Amino acid sequence: MYFQHLNENLARDPDYLDRMIDEHEAGKFIGYTIRALQNWRLRGGGPNFIKVSGRSVRYRRRDLIEWADSRLVASTTEAANDN
């Protein structure tokens, strides 16, 4: 389902993965709250973001996917070893 949605968007908009989106859309895209994104920006460990101005932050879908992929593990033991 996810890949079908992604492929459909890419077919309509070749720049879909690189287009900047706000934190509301980014949160929906990766399934996390805006508060989680804000905490990661403050503490580190979250997806890369673009600071457009003093109060304006944007994300690229490509960076959100890369961030999620970098946390992919096969077991809870593997996840514990990363800490």
C-alpha cells in the first residue's frame, strides 16, 4: 500500500521526494507527532531538516525515508546493541 502511494505521487510529481514539507506533513508522513519532531530537532537523533528562517523548519520526504531506513532492525537484540 505504501509503495503504491509513493509510486503514484512520484508519477504525478517527479520532485515529490525532494519537495520541502512542513512539520505537520512530515509528522504525518513518518507517523510521529509534531512534538516528537520538535524534540528531535532540539536533542538530535531525528531526521535531517532545513531551517528556512528563525522559526520556519522544513523537511524533505527523501530525508525522512532515509532516517527511517537507518533505524531498520531485524530483532530487538539488534536494536538494543545500537544504544
